[in-house]
Amino acid sequence: MSYLQFAYLAARRGDIKQHKGNMIGLYVGGLLSAGSFTFAPGRLLHSSLFL
């Protein structure tokens, strides 16, 4: 099962604390993965930061 499914099931059970934690984790994880691909070699930001 994915974290999104866990978040959905937690919301359906009424476990708001668990649902909130899952959703924050999904959001932060998405930002970190997108950020890591942004600084991959060959990208514009990589070449401007790592001369």
C-alpha cells in the first residue's frame, strides 16, 4: 500500500492525527524528490550553482 492509501484510510477511520502526518510526509517527500531532480547534472540550476 502507498502512503496516499494509508492517509485515505486514516481519514476514513477518523484518525486525523495519522492522516495529517501522512499528508505532511507526502508533501515534504514530493518536494524533496522534485528538488533532487532539479539539481541533477546537466540541468540549468546545477550548472549555475556548481561551476
